[in-house]
Amino acid sequence: MILVDVGATALRHPGGWPCRLAVCGQYEARQGFEAMAATHVISIRRAARPFHPPKVSPDRHLVLDFEDTTDAGNPEAPTQAHLDAAIAFVDALPADARLLVHCLQGLSRSTGLALGLLAREVSPLRAAYLLHTARPVATPNMLVVKMWDDRLRLDGALVAAGRHFPCQVWRHGDGLGNFPHRRKKGDR
């Protein structure tokens, strides 16, 4: 589990939280919660599935119930109310918080939510780069990504960044204009 820390560039959080988070699956969350020293958790679950979150006090734990679907018409699809709850929870985090975001496998729903949380603080491409750093196997749920894009008024930039997933090697720059995978002239 890799912890991402946006650091000083995270200026929008009301409490000064530097967007320090990790993304994983439910099993990893239970196993790595203490090793990561997480202080807060967002769990995404399906109502019809067994749920075994890490042991964390209820005031430091947000549970969101929605299905991993890209069909907004599905009655169990993610909604703006889920984003509202996540935003309210994150906006209440103290500056020293370490947030763990997980769903069942840590591939789609949690990575879609984390991508939006990161995009609140940095550019969409930088958010995607940080997500790939934190969770290389990410395949963000595109309905969640689209909802974040609309919410943050990014005019499709977050959706475009989300389309780069899944990928084994991040070749799209770090969102700061750097492309570390490219050789400079004269390098061999």
C-alpha cells in the first residue's frame, strides 16, 4: 500500500490537510490499516455482500453503499449524495490525517473516488499520476469519475485523465510538465 501526499500544493482543504491517502481493497485495508497508521477510512461496499472493514472508530469511518456500475440508471449506482458525503467527511479531516479509501478489490469504486478527491487539490492529470503511483492496478469507475468531473467543473479533463487507466507504466507525465520516462537528448 503506497501513501500519496500531495503536500504543500494541496491548498483547498479547509483544515490544511495535504491530501495524504492510500487506496486498496477490503482485505488489504484490514491487513495494512495499522502498518499504514491510517487515522480515517472511507469504505465503499455493496449492500448485498459481506463487509469486513478495518477496525476504526465510527467517527473516523465513512461507509458508502453503491454498486460498481457505470449505468447511472441502476438503482444502486453511485450518486451525487455519495460525493457530498465523501466531501463532507474529507473536509472535516485534521491536517495530520492519513486517509485509507477502499472498496472490495480496490480497483474501480475506491480509485474513482480517490481520483476525484485528488482532483479537488491538483490538476486532473496530476491527480491521475498520483492515483497511478498509489494504485498501479487502478481502473477508476468512469461514472464516479464523470460525476467528479461535473462536480469540479473540469470540462472533461478528469474523464480524459481517467481514460488512461488501466496501464502498467504511466507515460502521461506527472501533471507538472515532467515526463520522467523520456530520455533527454544525449542520454544513452
